[in-house]
Amino acid sequence: MPRTKMNPITDPTGEKAKAKQEAAQQARKEQDERVQARVKAKLEAVRGVGAKAAEVAQNIGTTLQPVTNTINSVANAVTATAATAANTANNITQALAPTGTGYQGSYQSSQLQTATDIYGGLQMPAVSFDGLMPTDLLHPSGLPQISEQELTQGLAEYAGATRAQKLYQAGFKYIEEVGKTKQQYHKAEQSIIKAATEGVKVQQEIVRFDRQNVELATDREKLEHSNERLKQAQITTTALRNETAQLALKFEAQEGKRDAEIKSIQAQTQDIIQKYLKDSINSGQ
């Protein structure tokens, strides 16, 4: 609350100022109440119009087509505005989209196909295991039969194929060792390249070291230049001081000479005056 101002002559107790302040506060309060009342009345009027329109529409059965058309127009305008905003956002997105070309080489994985064969392309021979099971263990019949010669030939085929598989495996193991050797070769290449790179880095550090020494020598020369300029400035200052002292002595000598001349003139003037007085006294006698 603001402090009440008092006039020590016209209002020594401050009652008049206090009353004036209260009146101003009351006036502001009444003005605020009037404004609130007008706003409330307008809101009530709007609500009344809406309620009246709804009541008329319900009682008479009117569809309020103009109002519906207006609402539809507003909705269409809102839809068009939203579409324009979406189009603008799409344009902005396209403008801000990256323009990089990406990887230009061909991907080896693009030639791969999704495997759907659980056997990895191998064809398993069809075997009916039901035909291998005897129906009567004491009197077997209908089981597969081969001759002794066929058995010998089959075992020989499987033995030769087994030896071939062992040779295949030995070849693949050798190829695996060749791959390991090549890996070690590339690792050795990497190590050598890294060593050469480190050597280049050492040379760079040597060049940086020499450059720093050159900059150090340059800074020392600059320091000497600054020191010489300081000496020159000091010599100039000493010369100026000597010149100032000589000028002071010269001025003092001139002042002394002038004082001596003044004193000489004053002495001559006194002699002339005394001589004149003497002559005047002698002439009067």
C-alpha cells in the first residue's frame, strides 16, 4: 500500500491525503466492477443467442442451412490451410534432405540369395526305413538283398570315396593355412606401414622442433631490437635533458646580464641626478 503524503501546512495529520487516496482506490474498484459486468453481460448475450437458436431449431425443425454452410466453409478453409501447411512442410523437408551420393561401389552382398534349403543344396537320398524293418523277426522276408560281388564293389566304391574325401579335407586344410599365411602377411604389411607412418611423424616432430628454434631465435632478435630502441630513446632523453639544462643556464645568464644592465642604468641615473642637484645648488649660491 502506498504511503500517504502529508502537507505539514494544509494537512498536518494526513487525513485529507488519506481520504483522497481511499476515494481514488474506490473509483478504480468501481471501474473494474463495471468492466467485469459489461464483459459478463456480453457473454450471457452470446450464450442466450446460441440457446435461442437451438430452441428454435428443435421446436420448428429447421436445419439452419446457412449456418451449416458457413461451418462447412470454415472447415474447408481449415482443411485447405492444413493441406497448404503440410505441402510447405513437405517442401521444407525435401529442401533440407541430404544430397549425398552415398557409396558408389557395388555391394557383393546384393548378389546373395536367402537360403531356404535346410540341406544347403545337398540332395539326401530317399530311404524307406519301413522296408528295412522285418515284420517277423523269426521269419524275415522282403528285406533288401545284394550279392557278395555287389557288396565287394560297393565297399570298394565307399573306400575310394572316403579316401577322396580325406584328400579333399587335406586340400581344404592346406587352403586354410594359405589363408592364415595371407592374413599374417597383411598384418605384417600393416605393421610396416604403421612403422613408416610413425617415422614420418618423427620427422614432422623434428621439423616442428627446428621451427620452434627458428621462432625462438626470431623472438630473441626482436628482443634485441626492442632493447636497442630503448637505448636510443634513453640517449634521446639524456640529450634533451642536457639541452634543457643548457637552455636553463642560458636563460639564467641572460637574466643576470639584464639585471646587471638594469643596475648599471639605475647607478648612472643616480649619478646624473646627484650631479644635477649639485649643479643646481651651486648655481643658487
